[in-house]
Amino acid sequence: MGPLPAESVKPRGSTDPGVLVREAIRLAQHADNKWDALRQSGALLEELGAVEEGYAAAILEREGQISTYMGEGVAIPHGTDQARALVRRTALGFLQYPNGVDWDGETVYLCIPIAASGDEHVGVLSALAGILLEEDSAAALRAATDVDDVLARLTPVGEAAAETTPP
């Protein structure tokens, strides 16, 4: 059985476009290095209108403080605590790098940037861990060629963020 089509994951009772939208999913991308992938992650969140100008720079600053590499070929770029003021709405991005990006000796295939002004990121990280611990699911995301497949697989992540987003 294939994944169910989904347009976006929206916070309950919200008119926001959703935590994870089709336009936030970028497959078959290329980055020269981790800094390029981080710039792409920040630019994506800005393009989605989820963050104000300056959040992308805060993603680079965060990476300078501590690596956002989480294991299993996944990085979860996000801004500094001070940059939370630049977040307009909770949002996720998804950038897939089939050839991988060197991340300080590790290889990243998926960048999942997060914009969150509150504690939504805690639910997101928990839900992502659950998905990525399932070997088949993680492999499917790394090899995905269809945006709807990615959206369906990450729906629990968006729902976790939506559940912790204040009304």
C-alpha cells in the first residue's frame, strides 16, 4: 500500500499554510559542502515566509556553536535561541542530497531545517527520531523521488509540531 496523498500538515484550528508543505520539499539537490547546505536550508525557510531575514545567518551561527548533524545521514539545521524572534510561524523544510554532503567527516543525505519560536522543535525531534529509527523509512526518505511520498512519511513530524504549537 502506497502513502496517502497529503498537501500539508496544519496546526489544528490554524489558518497557517502548515508546518510541512509541498513547496518545502526539495529532492535531488546538490551542495558543495555543509555550509552550502546550511545556506540552502536557511534560504528555503525564508522563501517559505516562515522566518524573517537574518534567520539564515542564525543557522550558520548555530552550526558554529554545535553541529546539527543528528546521525543516520540527517542534519536538522535551526537558528540560535536569540533567532526565535525572527520566526513568523513553525515550519519544516526537507532537502535531499542523494550524493551526500560531507559534514565534518559524516555524510548527510537529508537536511531538515526547522523554524520554531517555542518548544515545537522538541516534538519534531522526537517524531523524526521515531521515523529515522525505522531503517526502511529512513532509507525511503534518502531515496525518495516523489514529493508526496516524503510528505506522507513526514506527516507524523508535522503533526508533532502542530500539537505543541500554541493556538
